[in-house]
Amino acid sequence: MLTQAPKGTSDILPAQSGKWQYLESLFRDICSRYAMKEIRTPMFEHTELFVRGVGDTTDVVEKQMYSFDDLAGRNITLKPEGTSPAVRAFVENGIYAETQPTKLYYITPCFRYEKMQKGRYRQFHQLGTEIFGSASPMADAEIVSIAADMFEALGMKEIELRINSVGCPECRAKHREALKAFLADKFDGLCDTCKGRYNKNPMRILDCKSKECQKLVEGAPMMLDYLCDDCKDHFEEFKSIITDMGIEYVVDPWIVRGLDYYTKTAFEFVSTKEMAQGTVCGGGRYDNLIEQVGGPSTPGVGFGMGIERLLLLLGEEGIALPEDEGVDYMIITMGDEARGYGAGLARKLRRAGKSVQMDMMGRNFKNQFKYANKIKAKNTIIIGEDEVKTGSFSVKNMATGEQTSVSADEIDKL
Ligand code: HAM
């Protein structure tokens, strides 16, 4: 146990962290083009926030939260998602009183006690975006466009945007009744979970993974057919804007999303390959959430993109992210004096922004060379007695073998 990470968690090892940093900085870069600002919220919140925000009939709240009492008896939950904490911060800090919209992004670990499988973990990481304060379908379109930009920048082709509208509480109530009526004589055939959902949240039955339930919902009434005029107009405008933006999509009337706060637009980016966990990004609009957690009535829209799933899909498509490029210089030294001189030179180069390695394992000259190859040093600098005396040395370009002589006063030019 002592040397085993808890089930559903993984270390991001030095050999992989470069890929993570690459994805994170690409995401930051794309978000900044949309004038989004980063928000960092705590790893844990009062449990009540997620019960109210995500919804107490969702799988996340019913079965998957890491909740505990702290030493003062407060009920605390490790964040299972990033939207509710961002909303809480928006309300608590009075950001709603500033000029709107508020455009946010975050990179955060999330925690859900899930059944472990490929692409489904207990600690996973999300790249997330939220726009608060705009009810316009322009906001939905910008959110979708950020995710589309990410996939395009990564060269991903086998991915599809699926969109739907889950309506507002008014039109959803009508759909709910129609759905219940449709399922009434099929109730006995539903799985136990869906029997529980029938009264509490029948729309979630449409999303059940059980084959029996999937059969029973065939031909069920679709939310799209029940949209009120306002929700219908919003959906039409959203489609028209993303079409103008050059973003391809398919309408998938069966997208219901696993969290309760959604209204109107719901969308997912899904792998076109047959995969167990092919949904790499999910999001949508949530016009009642901010009010529900105690803020003024404020619309919102956003997405969460799973970094682990993104890496899985990149692997499936055979897309390699830029590799570790190796250090700029390895300084190879012979003797104590040379080592001191080399250390001084290394510091100068590092201050000038170069990456430099020196031996600290007591390797002999030959092994320092071997090590330089292993760490993919782009250049080597050899320092011996002569170099210390004259202050000059030669730099060898490891790719071309070309050697350049550098005198002491030329170091700044390296
Ligand atoms: P979500 O669909 O629950 O939405 O999660 C978003 C993404 O996080 C998923 O599409 C998936 O890539 C990743 N993900 C979720 N659970 C796991 C897991 N157990 N293991 C690995 N990856 C996972 C939300 O969380 C919403 N907060 C998204 C949102 C933001 N909606 C509006 N704004």
C-alpha cells in the first residue's frame, strides 16, 4: 500500500509532464485569444455547493463525491467539477457587479468516486471555460469555438461535435410528462437505477448505458420537439453562428448530460472511433445555476475537457506531441578547477536563458560524453586546464559535429 497510489489516481511522471505542459499552455494561449482570464478555486468546497449546483439526483452527487467532515465538523467535498466552484467565487466576490460578461478558464484536478476503467478515473483533470452574464447564443458559440480550436490546433480529425437543446424548466416539464407517459408501460423493464430516475429525473433514462434501457427508450419523445419559442430561437441562432464560424456539428437529440444544471444548449465533443470513454469534452448553458447557489439571476455557459481523455484520443489518432527537446548545453569538465570554472559558466548561460547540465555524479570524461548524448544535449562545452587558463573554450554542436571557438569575452554571444 505504501508504494501504491490509490486506485483511480496516477502520477504524471517526468517523462509525461512535457505533454501535459504542452496541452496546458496551448489551452491558455487559445483562451487568451478569447480574452478569457484564469480562475483558481480551492480543491474543496462545502458539500452543499455541489448538492445544490450539480443536483442531488445526479450520479455525481448520489454516488461519486469524496465528502468528509473536517475537524470542526464542516461537511467538505473535493471538487467533482469546476463550474460550481467558479460560480461560487463569482457570487462570493461580487464579480457580477462588474461589467459583464465574465469570461473564465481553469485547469484543475477533479475527484469522482467512479468505477475505474480506461478513460475514467477518480482523480482526473479538466481544462474548463465559463462565460457568465451573457444570455446570447454568441456566448455558447464562443465556448464551442474554443474547444474546436483546441482540437484543430492539435490536428485531431476523428472527433465530432454533437449538440442538443435541453430546454428550460418550463418546456422541460412538458417533455418530462410526455416521457413518463411513454415509459409508463415499460417501467418494469427498466434497470433499477432508471426505475429510481423515473420519478426524480426521467430524462437521465435516455442516457442510460444498459442495453435493455436503451431498447426501451427507442422512439421516446425528444426534447427538441418540446422546446418553447425562446429555447427554439436560441438553438437556431446558436447553430447559425457556429455555422458562420465554420464549425461542423451534428444534432444529437439524445444528449442529456450528467449534471442537472443545464438549460438550452448542451453539447459534447466525441471521438468518431468506437471507444468506451469517447466523450472528451462536455458542456452547455446553465441559466439558473448562479441564482440557485445564491447569486443574482445570471446566465452562464461553459465546457469541461478531460486532459486524460484528450491524451487517450491523441494516442488513438497517432498524434505525437512535441518531444522533450533536450538541454542547450552540457558542460564537460576535467578536474576540480575546471569544474568550478564550468559551474560559473553554467550560471552565466542559465541567467541568459539557456538550459545547461553539468555532471554531479562524479562521472569520468568519457561517461560525461555518454551522458551528454543520453540527455540529448544540443551542444557540449569541454573545460580542461587550458580552458581555465585562457578563459576560452570550444562549443561542439552535437547534431553537425561543428566546433566553434569562444573566447572569454564572447560568452555573452552564446
Ligand atoms: P462532465 O461532462 O461531467 O462536465 O465532464 C467534462 C469532461 O471531463 C468529460 O467530457 C470528460 O472528458 C472528463 N471527465 C469526466 N469524468 C471523468 C473521469 N471520471 N475520468 C476522466 N475524465 C473524466 C463537467 O464537469 C461540467 N462542469 C462541464 C461544464 C463546464 N459545463 C459547463 N461548464
